[in-house]
Amino acid sequence: MLKKIVIGSDHGGFYLKDKIVSYLKQKSFDVDDVGTHSGESCDYPVFAHQVASKVGSEENCLGILICTTGQGMVITANKYKGVRAALCWDKELANLARAHNNSNILCLPANHISVERAIEIIDVFYSSQFEGDRHLRRVDMIEGD
């Protein structure tokens, strides 16, 4: 079972990240919180790069990125080889991101979901399994040349 989660946010996602980190630690996950560690204005790509770099290079490691909309985080994270970041705002998207795309980073839009919904999405994302089969062929085509 997966136990390591790398998490990061900018100032727009700081409050939600703090709540999620507490929840994950209660569930006995090994949480690597790369920041930000305050609500002070900062640049989201800094944290997206840190999380994506770790997830793309470590085995048995998934990530969570949070900003106001989640868009900047998902765009930045998907620049990394081996990373398949997905922006999810409901449980169905979280399940499909894992089952069909083998996503390894969950991006959340802090200003568009509640803490409770974020936790539900996280639970689904991390408990869903990649279906493989025809989806494996498609995932293998993502990175291109």
C-alpha cells in the first residue's frame, strides 16, 4: 500500500493544504510537505516543480498540488517525465484519473471545493487502482518522443 505523499501549495492553497496534511498524518501516511508554509504571496511553479520532480523520480510515491484553481499546478507538473497530474474537483474525476490515466499527482482547486470534499477526493484518488489493459497502451503514448 502507498504510504508516501509529497504535497505542495502556493498561498491560495495554504489553508486547504494544512488541513489535508493533518488528515493524511492521522491516516499514517509519510507526508513530505514541500511548502508553502504560510499564506504569504508566493509563486506556484516553485512548489509544482518540487512535487513533480520527486513524484517523477521516486517509486511508490504520489503527490498533491493545491492552488486557487489548480490549473497552474497541473500545467507545471505535467512538464515532468513520468508525471501524470490531474485536476480533480469531484470523486468521479479522481477515480477516472487513476483508473484510466494512472495519474500520480492530484491537483486541487482550493477556492472551488470544501475541505470535506477535498478529503473525499483524496480518499478516492489514493484508493483507486489503474485498470491497465487498453489504458496502458494509451498512457504509454503520452510522453511521445
